[in-house]
Amino acid sequence: MATELRVNERIRVPEVRLVGPNGEQVGIVRIEDALRLAQEADLDLVEVAPTARPPVCKLMDFGKFKYETAQKARESRRNQAQTVIKEMKLRPKIDPHDYDTKKGHVVRFLRQGDKVKITIMFRGREQSRPELGFRLLQRLAEDIADLGFVESQPRQDGRNMIMVVTPHKRKSEARADVEADKARRAAEREADREAERAERTQPAAAAGKAPGGEG
């Protein structure tokens, strides 16, 4: 972690292998010279590989480095928190209407940016026909190919067969698309209302100008 790195005068070794701010290799220099170079460049001397012999230090803006590291950690945690796995269960001999309904749910989950675990549940003698489940999962994967891809291929898990589908779009992108779609629909509704108001006012205006309208 960035807070555990030794910086500037806290680096207590006689010499270091110095790396410049753009990654260029300066070579092995005395710690006094490394600190002087850091001061002249208005940068910090940061020990990035303390176990090396001699330790590797880099010239950098340590404050900026800590900020960027914290930002990346927050983004990573946010992405982990947003990864939701939904589950959809199907029977191997599902009827067409039920299949369309279940597929609709899978489509909605993928559009929201969520992964979907699809489980085929076998009962009784159906367990001797795993190809039924495999074909059904293949069909579903083809039907939703424009929204997601198969991350985990169909595999037998006890009485069930499982496949995991991942959306092409990340959660944040999916949410942005949903918001954009809402805004577009709202704009279309407002345009329709404006058109209706214009149609209502036109006949009234025309009636006021009709011949013989004056006394």
C-alpha cells in the first residue's frame, strides 16, 4: 500500500537504484544524490522495491501517486460491489411460452448489466437426457448473443446443468443507457403533448377567421 512506502528522508540506506519520473533507469546512486535530484525536480524520492539490493527508488509526485492509487482502489471496490449475479431456472422440457418469458427476464438482467446464472433442473428420468439441457442452453445463448456472452460453459452440477452469461456492457454503461432511454422517451412524450396542443388551438384560430364570422 502507498501508506507503507518509505519516502524521502525516511529512506535510510547508503545507496539506491534510481528510476526517473518517466521510468528511465538512472542507475545506482548515493542516497544523498538521489534526494538532491528529487529536490531539484520538485518531486519525492519513493522506495518502490525495498527488498531489492540496493532498494529501487523512483522520482515521483507522491501526493498525486497516493491520490491516484486511492481512486483506483475505490473504483475496484465499486466494480466488485456492482457485480450482481441473477439466477434463472428452467426445465429441460419447457414450453414455448414459458421459454419466452424466462428469456425476457434474462434479457432484462443483461440490459441492466448483471450476470445471469442459468440453471436447468432435471427431474426423474430427465437426468438420463443431459443433451436436452445442453441444447436448451445453447439455444438461449444464441438468442441473447447480442446482449451477453457465455462466460462459463454448460456444466453438470448434481441434478442440474449450469451456464453463466455475462453482459457485453458494464453496469455503469448499462445504467447510462437506461437513463438515456428514459430521457429520450420523456422528450418524445413532451413532443407529442406539444403537437396535441397545437392541433387543438388551430381549429379555434381557424374558426375565428372564417368568412361571415363578423356581425
